[in-house]
Amino acid sequence: MKILITGDIHARFGYLNKLINQHKKDLEMVICCGDFGYWPNFDDYHKRIKTPIPVLWCDGNHENHWAIKELVKTGNLEIAKNVFYMPRGSTYTLKDGRTMLFMGGADSIDKKQRTIGRDWFPEEAIMQSDTRNLPDIKVDIFITHTCPVELYPTMVRYYNGKELEPSNHALSYLWKIYKPSLWFFGHWHHYKEGNLDDTKWYALAYAGSGMRWWMWLP
């Protein structure tokens, strides 16, 4: 059985449904790297996801973060059948023994054009409180929305205008603590891969972009 990793979905759940349907015989689960498209204040688009296997997602900057806060508060993280939100700092251990750490969040380049409480939320960026009480365990895989400071010069070439922000610094801090062997993120809307010391990283594009927006977990 295989695990599939995706970049941003942006509520284009038709692409996600099609991808799952094409590969469901081989799939153990799907992991999404933020900007999933959780906007229950607009419509329950997320309930259109049809998946027989688990889908785990971390938050991006383009989500309703106040609604996400309520998910965490209630402890009910299943937003649709087999679709689970993974809070910042949460972990999941795969059947092969490897552990994934989820840390969603990033800053929106277009926040000045958005309305607080409607389509922009101050909680979108990683905050200091998100890095408290981190698990004291070995972490093999990072699932995040954006990249650390060390990768910013590489990724900003593909998305001019994005500035360094607290989320990048927070992820640098996490990388120095855990030094995972694999790292997957989205946010930058382009596919790129490389190495950061002993960490192999992949930046995935977004659903429907025409670029590589999903891949199999090595």
C-alpha cells in the first residue's frame, strides 16, 4: 500500500476525488500540505470529498482559522468522512514506523485585500504558542505548508512578493530540533526539490496547476 502527498488543494476537491479514485486500490492514505480549502462559513465544500481511505491535512494560510480553532477545541477533527485535520505540532506514525510531524500555517501575501473574520485570520501564520509543547520523539517526515528560512531564497524566485515571515523562522527552529529525513510543503505553487543538509525536501504545486502537485511518499 502507498501513501500519496499533495500540495495545495484550494477547495478543488474534484481533483482530489479523481486522484483518489484513480489510485484507491493501492492507497493507504493521502496527506495534504495545507491550503486545503476549509471554508465552512461559505459552504460545506469539504463534504463533497468522497474517499474510502483516510485523508490527513494541515492548514495553510487560506483556511477559516476560527473554524479550525473550534475543531481543536471540540476534539472533533473529522470534517467529512475519512477526512481529518491535523493540528499544528501533531504527529502520526506510519505502519512502517516512521513518524510525521504536522505544522500548518503561513502568511498571506494578499491579506490587505481580505477581511478579518471572513477570509483572513491573524492565526494563519505560525505563532510562538504553536511551537510550545512539541513532542520529544524522533521525527522522520515534516508535513508543513511553507518552508524554512533556509529555503526561502530558492522558493521566492517562483513567487515574487512573498516576504520572510514568522512561519519561516518557526520552521527553521523545528528543523534544527528534529532534522527529518523528508520534508513536504506547498504554498509556493511550484514544484521544486532539493536537499537541506540531510533532509530531502519537496515543494509541491497546487491541484489543477498543470505542474506536479502530488507524489508518492518515498
